[in-house]
Amino acid sequence: MDRFEIRRQDYSLSDDHRALQDSYRQFLAVACPIETVRAAEPTGFDKHLWERLCDNGATTMALPESVGGDGATLVDLTLIAEELGRVLAPVPWIDHVCTVRLLARLGALEPNSSLVDGAQIATLDPHLGVHRGPRLIPSGAIADHVVLRVDEDVVQLAFDTHPRMVDNIGRLPMAWVDPESATHRATVDHGAPAIAEYQRALDEWRLLTAAALVGLVEQTMTIAAEFAKSRYTLGVPISTLQGISHPLANMAIVVQGGRNLARRAAWFMDNEPDERPELASSAFWFMAEEAAKAATMAVHVQGGLGVSTEAAATAYLVRARGWPLAGGDPAATAKRLADTVAAREGAVAAL
């Protein structure tokens, strides 16, 4: 078996990958405690944290060298997304990097522009399918540029005044964006190739959201496990009870399964994008389902303390339920997944 074939089956991290992830984990542990997350809830955005994250190169690394980026792979980006999800970071990193990567592929990103280093924020419409009229955009309340699909066009919008934030369960800076009311509107590209690139951006958004949910679930599991080890009933830690230990073990399985699936999807998207196009949707659908279950169980482990609004577990629960909904009904992703697999199997059967 050649080295390339081995890599198709092996998604372990290199030393460079581990160093990258460890550096962001240490940075975010200090820069984004739960108090920072709570303080940002009214707007869904912490500008100071965003600036520090950009200073660390988190936006620049995602882009090709031709526009002033560092040429990071999608596997690299899943590691950053996982750490952002671990601390519930109130920053639009996933929306921004998926959008600027799309603009770079379409030749619409100026080298070393303010979008490259994150001085200006870009976002996209992550909903599947063709939509007209106003759309609910995850970072619409803070974005300087909004990229979306209008029929067969990929369009870039800008507004003199940001739309007003809409309250939402994910505590995201969501807003209704109407293409017709944009101050500036430009067609980035047109036709089937442009729409295919836009679809790739949506797959990247789902992949990185899945990776963020992996980090969220792992931290939720840690919160629940630490509580269970320190809480006693009848003289024994509640962590020794099957009703507690088995759900915690299930959370660990979800973390490892979701992590492996996300990294596998990232590797194929980077190296063989036409070979397994369903993997990004699979990772998103799996984590959208399992993250809510895991976070709910973490709240149950803590009992009455877990359901209080001050509990960290509650903050993780609302985001575990809310983040997947930022792209609309996750069932639409499940349908696309089924259609992709059915089309491939049908093509094989016809040979």
C-alpha cells in the first residue's frame, strides 16, 4: 500500500498539527473564559477577542499564498474550529474563513486586503438551495460583506448600517439581510462553476461547524465528568453509577467518532474532493444530532445545578442546539447527503 493510500485511511495528527492545536487551546483558555462568553451574549460578538484571534493569524492562515495567506489545509482549520467550539468563542471565524476562501477561489479577493487579515468581516448565507428575498444570516449583524447566491449569481453585498441582531438560541450575531436593500451590490461570478464553488463553501461551513461541535461536546463531557467525580450518593461518587458512567462513555464515543469523521472529510475535500463528497454533510448531520443529546445529558448529570442559567453546562446546551440551526433545518443536509449517496450508487449500478 503506497503512502497516499495509507493517508486515506489514517487521520492521526502530525507533530505540527498537535503544536498548532495546542497553541490555540492555550491561547483561548486564557482569552475566552466563560465570563467572556456570557458578556458577549447581547451582541453575539466579542470584538477584542476577534482582533486577538486575527493577530494570531487565524484568518490569514486559511487563505492561499496568492492573496497573502498561509495556505493552511482544511485539516488545519478543523483543529482551530474545534478549539473555538471548546470555549464557545463569540467570534464569526467559521463564517468569515469560508466566505473569504470562496472569494479567493472566484478571483474576487484582493491580495493582502482588509478581508484577508480580518480587519473587515465577511459572511455568507449557509442555507442549502436557492432562496429569494431576505435571509437570516448567522453573522449578518456584524459583517461588512455578505456573500450569497441569487439564482445563478454569486453576489457580494455591503451595507452602510449593519442590520439589527435577531435574538436566537445559538447566541449568534444573526440578522435578516435583504439583498434588495444593500447599499452596495456586485455580482462576483455567474453560472454553474460559480455555484459549484459556492456549494463547496457551504460544505466547508458544515465541516467546520461539525468540528466546533466536537470541541463543544468534549468540554461539555469534561464539565459533567468533573462534577460526577466530586458528587457523592450513599458514600460513593455518582460517576460510579451506570446511569451516569454509561452516558459519559457515550459522549466520549461521540467526540472521537465526530473528530475522526471531520478530519476524514477535510482530507478528502483537500485531496480528492470528487471521491467522497458526502463526508462533510455526514460530519455535520452526525454532530448536529449528537451534540444536542450529549449537552442535554451533561445538564442532567448536574441535576438542579445544571438547569440554572448560571451553569456552564446550560451555555453549552443552548449552543449545541442553536449552532446547527444557523444553516437552516439540519434535515436539509441529511437530504442532500442521501441524494449524493443515491446518485453515486446509481451511477455505479449503471456501469
